[in-house]
Amino acid sequence: MFKTRYYYAFSWTYGIGTTWNDGSWPGNLYVFDSMAERDAWVADDVFDGNWHREAITAKEARHIMADTVISFDNDMAGRYDGSRSAIERYAPTVELVKAWRRIDLQNNPAAYYAE
């Protein structure tokens, strides 16, 4: 049986809610298999004048993942007419998370080797 429920968090580079001028979020998305794992990761944040880790909604996470996938996964982009919004709306969560994790591993291999 496939995993169908994921939990998401975001690590804000410059503090929670700080965005670039274009509205994009500087930081990294994290996908967890359990709520307890996600909540423990968020609670482990260190205050340095700003908090940096927060739990985010599946809708926010799908938007970030779709944006990443459309830029790096030509196969998935082709199946959804090259549209980020189509991937965000119609791609099954399992497929989207799998594609995003594959791309994240390629872009940030040290983060995966450390685990």
C-alpha cells in the first residue's frame, strides 16, 4: 500500500514570513511521513532573533513542489502540459512527493547523506 498522507514544514532562511520581493519564500521545504516527526523537527528550532521553522499546509507544500518539479522534471511537466498550476491541481500527492524528493536529492545530496 502506498503512503498517501504527508506532513510538511518549511525552514525560512531569514525568519518566518520573510519573502523575496516577488513573493517567493527563501528557504527549504521538508516532507515528513509522520506528524510527530514533523512537529519534533519544528520544535527543535533555535531562536536567534527569529524563528525559522514552521509547519505549513499541504496546499502551500504542493505549490512549492509543483514549482520545483516544473523546473526540473521534463517527463512530469510534459504529462501535465508544462503547466505548474496543472501539476499543482491534478498530480497525485504520492507522485508529486516522489518527484520532488528525487529532485531535492539531486540538488542537495549532502543533506541526504547526513541522515
